Amino acid sequence: MRAKSIWAVQSFLSCFVVNALLMASFYFMAKQVLEGMNQWVDPFLQSGAQALPADARNSFASLKQFLSETRQYLEMVIFGLGGLGTLILWLIVHLQGRGLARRLERPAPSPLSAHTASAKEEKGGAFIAEEPPQAAVVPSAPSPQPAVQILSILQRQGRFIDFLQEDLTLYDDSQIGAAVRSIHQGCREALQDHIQLKPIFSDAEGDEVSVAPGFDPRSIRLTGNVTGDPPFTGILRHRGWRVERLELPQATAEQKYDWVIAPAEVEIEG
């Protein structure tokens, strides 16, 4: 049980660190692009640029306003998608790791020797044959079907896989922002339909909370200057999430290879 807890924490931290680095890099590049465009537009809106036509000044003013609004929602869009991607990636890695751990823990069957099978116990002048021990029932390895179903649902309702596989360098920020809204809405509806999430702490982020002795390290991660024994008092930086309910469609058949998340679509003309 402890090994499973450690794996859950380590897999989540790994997914979090990787996605955090990716989102931070993307955020830094996007911020630099927006700041560069602001510096390019500012000279056209200063008092010394009165020679410009009114239409040109209005266009530059509209562009300036668009850059400001994009900068305002940049953190929410990038880090919101990063958090969602971290959750999905962690679910996939966690399920795969649990399956591998169960396969490694499966005991090898020990064949009965002929002497043990034919051994007899003398009791009251009679010989009673010993019954062979019952073979241990080994649970089968978990199927990756739920993880594939989650990806399929997110793809069907929010085009999540299409978005992650797309090369965003080919589009400008306005096109990306318009696409993210529909992707966010579809993925949010998919999660609400099949997964019920509940925050670990009901307090608001930034509030002071207390961590009692015997807390579950899978649910609460302590950071900062952690010394001594609990109880601890600190500032809640993230409320955390736990899965309360997971309802997926019943699979009619299980594929062993070549998992299909979304079928290809071919339009026949004629």
C-alpha cells in the first residue's frame, strides 16, 4: 500500500513538473511576443505621430486594446490548459503504473511435488490423504480501457487530442485564444458528465489552514520550511482535487492493441 502511495505522489509530481516547465516556457514566449508588439505600436499612438491619418491611428488604438486584453487572459488560458493536461496525463501514467506494479507483485505458482501430493497423515490407526493446497487466486492486471475512454471522451467533446497535437507556432494569438474557449468548454462538460471532482480543502486559496497529525501525504503536500512534527499551520496555495465519482460507458469489447481514441473521418464526394 505504501509503494502505491509513493507511486501516486511521484507520478503526479513528475507530470506536474514536466507540464509546468512546458507551460512556463510557452507563457514566457507569448509574453515576450506581446511586449514586443506593444513596443512597436506605442510610437504610433504618441503625440508626435499626429501626421498619421485618423483611420491608421484608430487601427493602432484597436490593436493596442487587443494586445492588452490578450495579456490580461494569457495566464488563465495557458495555465488552465496546463492544469487540465497535467490531470489527464497523471491519470494515464497512474493507471499504467498500477497495472505494472500488480504484474510485478504477482506470485509465481509453485507446483506440488509428487511426495507432497501423496503424503498421508496417520491418525487413529487410519491413513488420511492430505488435500493439496488451493491455488491462490491472482487478480488479473487492470485494463487500460478507462484511460483510453477518458481520452476518447475529451477528444469527442472538446477536440483535446487535436489541440495537443497541433503546431501552435503556425497561428497567431488571436486564433489560439478563440480556439481555446471552445476546447475548454467541451473538456469541462466532459469532465462534469463522467468525473465528479471535490477539492481536498474547502478553504479559499490564500487562507491559513491547519494540517493535523496522521494526514495523508497523498492528499496533502507540505512545502516551505517543514520542520518538527504535525500539527502544522500554513497558507493554502492550492486546494487540491480528489475523484469522488468516475462513470465511464461500459466497453462492449476490449482491444489488445492499436487503441482507437477517435476514428478518422473521410468524406466521400460524388
